[in-house]
Amino acid sequence: MKSTLLPLALVLGLGGVCCFTLSASDRPNIVLVMADDQGYGDMGYTGHPFIKTPHFDKASRSGIRFDQFYAAAPVCSPTRASVMTGRHPNRMGVFKWGYPMRPQETTIAEVLRENGYATAHFGKWHLGSVRQSSPANPGANGFDYWVSAPNFYDNDPILSHQGKAVQHHGESSELAVNLAVDWIQDQTEGDRPFFAVIWFGSPHGPHRAIEADQALYKDQPDALKHFFGEVTGMDRAFGTLRNRLEALGVRDNTILWYCSDNGALPKVGSTAGYRGNKSKVYEGGLRVPAFLEWPDRIKQPTAIQVRATTSDIFPTLLDWLDIPVPHETVLDGVSLVPYLNHKNRQRRGGMGFWDYVAPGIGTPSAQWMSELLDAQENGGDLEPHVSSQNAALLPDPRYPKDLFPGHSAWIDGDWKLHRIENKQSQVTWELYNLHSDPAETDDLLSRPVRADGRFPVERLRNDLASWLGSVVDSLNGEDY
């Protein structure tokens, strides 16, 4: 979609978005909002012909819009781990949905709390059990306060208030925002900046939009009425969040960053023409809508074309706040600050993706929360899922460094190299130029006659191999 926003140079002149020094008292508040299964094309501003997202559209025109933003993984839990740590999720064994995050990891919430921030999580967690004794719950990962679900949640959910199950009523996205804003209002009465993470449970299936949101799509099939309606429900909740931040007098100095956790759902979602969808390492499974606002520092809107990923959120925030990465850990994300102030036009280094061959861990949120509520109402409690109990365990035996099962890829500039290793350890390769072929339809390695010198195949293979080896080192615990 062609940008109609102002050039980056107009944003970053005197008093630009990144060229400043913050004192501790001037540090901004931060709110991270994430959708669950919203594809790149599931937005009005990306050209969807039916979905109504006026608040998202307005926000995308008001700050920085990322037109080439990637989830770190094509499914939910791994991408969420990347946001929390700035690292590829396989480094901590979060291979698929339901895997807990290792307690040894350093999270953005922990770093910000140590630097004076009040911290809170609302909504979907999906990085471990949300029961009180879980070593992988939000409280064990740096959040002072949390009202969370173990997975996606629908309307009228039971949520965990720091381990206590509480029945709630209301549309799910509005509910999460209202809980967050109530907490934010309390923080405005204190002297600490706040960090709030709001992770919606929509538009994950099964789709159950409220009647008013369905009515906007009365001419659509029932499945689309509910899916489109859930996206509109998120949009309305996001508008409430922006308005409430304004009413509380904190919106101008609040970084509000929105994205989704993976690419579009098949059948109902839209990839805006990119190949693949959720669970695929092709562009349709990784490209997601993303934008941020910070009115005090971002005075004019712009669209950023540099390729960026959810792993970049961690180092970018720390760079803006002038907080060093707390120890020598391996980060996959990079600070986006140099790209926002126009010092660099192309990302430094490549971006790696690896969908490891592993089954997901079933996380039936509604069932588990209902069981917890019943147990607590009868004077008892429940232990966390065994996977969370063992979240800190390192692999034994260690993972090998000569096998990388599954689908991995390496993006460097406009080049994207795919490495696909099947169950028999046979490897196939695909190469695409994302500038000339963003839909990944023309595999340059499949041409019968080609000149290898035209394509940087060996360099990309070597970079990917080096990165995969580094990920396995982390997976085996060598970073701790």
C-alpha cells in the first residue's frame, strides 16, 4: 500500500524523536498492546475491504507506522517470548504455543522495574501457568501486578488476579483495557512511570463477537461476522485506551506500541497478498500490523520501511530510556532508534526465523480457569501445569548442533533464504528477493539455469548456519 504519510526527514529535525537525553524523571510511560492472530491485512489502513478499524487507522497515521514488521515466530507463545526478552524464542525453548518461558531469562518488565517503573500485565499470557505457585507466571517475570489468562480468553472470562481466579463480565478486549486503565489511573497518583502490557485474546478462534459488532457486518457469512466483529471490538477497546490516557493527562509522554503475534488465520484472515498464513515461515505467517505513538517526541507521522521484528521492542525501549542491557546476553533484536532518526536506512545484520519441529502444549484457558475457580471457592488451590513446574530445567541430553529440524529462514536486506529440514534430516532451500517478489512466488534457486554469482546464496547460508548454531547454544543453557 502506498504511503501518504510525511517523509521521515520532517519528523526528525530539531527536537526529533530520538536525538535527546532523558532524565529519570522525564522517562516516558510505556504501554505494549498485542493482538492474538491478527494478520497484516486485517486492518482498514492496510486495505481490508470490510473490516472497520477507525481507531487503529487513526493511530497508524499519528505516529510511526512500520510497514515491514515481523512477528519473531509464526505462532503465539514464541512471539510473546521475543517481546519479553529481545531474543528468538527457541533460545529459551519456547518452540510452539503453550511452552513456558524459562525463569533464567531477563525480561523487559524486570529491567524496567529495576529502573523505577511500576509494571503490570493484563490479558493473555501464554508463557506459563498463571497459578500462584508457578515459576513462569507474570509475577515471576517482573510484573508487580497482573490480571492474566493462561491462553486466549473470550467474553465473560475467568482471569487470574495474581493467582486468584475471578469471574469477569464484558467483551474481552474492552475488559482488558478497562482493567489496565484502572491500574494506570492509580499509577498517575504516584511518582513512578508505568509499564503496562495489554495482550488481547482476539481475534483468536472460536470467534464470538458481541451482537453490536456483528451488526456492522450483517451482509457477511456468520464466520466472518464474528471474526470481523472481534477485530472491531479490539479497535474500539484501543480507542478507549487512547482516550483514557488523554483524559488522565499521560498520553503525550506515553509510548504506545501496537502489533500482532503472528500472521493471518487461514480462511477468515487476510495476509494482504503475502504467501502463507499463521504457522508458516513465509511472509503471510510473519508479517503483522505495527505502529507506535509518542506525542511528546513524535510530532509528525511517518511510515518506516526498514524491516523490524518483535524482538526489536526490548532493545529499542532500553535505548530510548538510556538503560543498558543488564548483562552480556545474546539478543536477536536490535534497537530501531538509528532507523527512526534516519542515520541508517537498512537494518544492521539479518533477521533469523526458526519454526522448530515440536508439538504445541494444549492450554485450555477457560477450562483451567474454571477448575481453579472451583478449587479456590472450596478452600483449595491447584498446582501449575507440569511444564511450568519444570520451566527452569535445561535440556538433558543437549540439543545437537548439526541438526536444525523444521523451517528456518534468514532475511538480509531484500533477500530471504529458506532452509527446510524434514523428518529424515533432508534439507531443501528456497531463495526469494522480497523487493521484486514480496509474495515469494519466484524461487530463484529452482531455476534450471542460473548464475550463482548473481545471488548471495553462500553468504546467506553461512549467516543462517551461524545463527542457528548460536540459538542451539542458548537453548542448551550456555547464556546463563
